[in-house]
Amino acid sequence: MLLFILIFLASITVLLIASDKFVDSAEKVGLAMGIPSFIIGVTIVAFGTSLPELATSIASVFSGSSEIVIGNAVGSNITNILLVLGAAAVYGKGIKIDYDVMNTDIPMLFGSAFLLYFALQDFTLSTMECLIFLGALAVFLLNSFRGNKDEKIVKTKTSPKDWLILLIGSVAIYFSATYTIYAMEGAATLMEIPVHIISITIVALGTSLPEVIVSITAAKKGNHGMAVGNVLGSNIFNTYAVMAIPGLMGNLTIPEDTMSFSIPFMIVVTILFGIICLSKRISKWEGYMLLIFYVFFIGTLLEQQLT
């Protein structure tokens, strides 16, 4: 057990560091290509911080533990809204939303959550549904680009080092994700805990650390829109890409308790997120409320395993 814990801690540390370096380089490359900063924020940064979720989900399919995929995606979405936004709001003493997320972004987030729920009613994710998910992700990206095409573009220079870090980062992400799944499977077997429970709690928390860091840092610097945009973009990416790409590589196992509790809970907190955004501000006290919901979620999952 100690060996599995050490492997897990080492691999997820490498995974987070590699993802952080990958995102930094991707930002530099994006700016050099003339991509507007807002687009980089809600796409490259948001999707980049979800690389750990995607990497661990793909690795889980190849290792024969595909039930990790749904736990990872749903658990990360819940963690992003409740823990990441809650912590950012508390730490930043409130978050001011300085762009109109209610126009299209929040409806698209709602749509992704609803689509996931209905697609999994038969406890399978077909190839056609995976393609639909990727198509929906493409619609979100196209909307982001079209909605901000008039933003002033400030190009920066890039270097071969940035491209090299992109390559090394992607390789490190792959191998660290593989060993993360290996350690999870071993620990779950020894503790006699379903692997999807570990994925929806411990792994979801671990792979959401980039979002935690990015959002809290953004809130600290006063870039509140980035904090919200990071969570919003990451959740859409998790629902569509983290589910669809592994789904195209093999059949996904959907645990019954995930459909009965975790996904409905994710939908509720997603709607709660939208309601909070109506005022274009997330207060410190609303942040505390989100953190309380997160504690309730983890506590409920643990209670279900003990009874």
C-alpha cells in the first residue's frame, strides 16, 4: 500500500507539473500565432488545465478500468464549481464577472450537463454519441472565436524552447497518467474500494489542482473573469472531450451509483453556478456555500461506501 501511495503521489505531481508547463508553452505559442487573449483563456488555458483528466481517462481505458472515465469527468466538474470557484471567491473576497457569461457560455455549460445525463441513460456511450459530443465541443470553440474576433491582438515572439516544452510536456503527461492509474488500481484493490469512487474523489481532486491554482491566482491578481472562464471552459471540455475521446477508444463502464447520485448532483451544482452568475458577482459568502456543498458531496460518497 505504501508503494502504491508513493507512486500515486509522484506520478500525479509530475502530471500537474507537466500540465502546467504545457499550458504555459501553449499560451506563448498561441499569442505568437495571433490568437486573442480571451480565446486563450477559455480554450488553451481552460482545456490545458483539464489535460490531467483527459490523460488519466485515456490511460484508464487502455488499462481496463474504464469506469474511471465517468468518475473523473463528473468528479472534476463538481470539484471545479464547488471547490475551485468556492476557494477563489473566499480567497479573493468575492469574484466579479466582467463579461456576459449568461449570453451563450452558461447555456452551453447547461447543455453539456443535460446532454451527458440523457446520453448515459442506457449506461453506454455509443460511437455516435461520442461524435456528437465532439461536435458540440467544436460549436463551443467556434462560438468563442466568433464572439471575440474583434478583440485587439497583441502578438508575441516564441522560441524553439516553447515547442520543445510542448513535446516533452505531452510525453510526461502520458506516462505520469499511466502510473497514476496503475497506483489507483492497486490501492483500490487492497482497500476493497470501487475504483470509480477513488476516481470521483481523490483523482478528481488531484487532477483539478491546475484549475485551483489558475483560478485562485487569477482572483488574487484581480482577473476575476479568468477564474470563472477557466472553470466554465474546463467543465465543458471535461464533459465532451474527456468522455468522448476515451469513449472512441473503447467501451466505457458506467457505474449505477454514478447515474443515481453523482451526475444529478453535478447538474444541480451546474444550475446553481448559473444562478449565482446572474448577479455577475460571486460573493465571499457564496464561496463558503459552495465549499459546504463540496464537503457534503464527499461526505455522502464516503457514507455510501460505509453502509
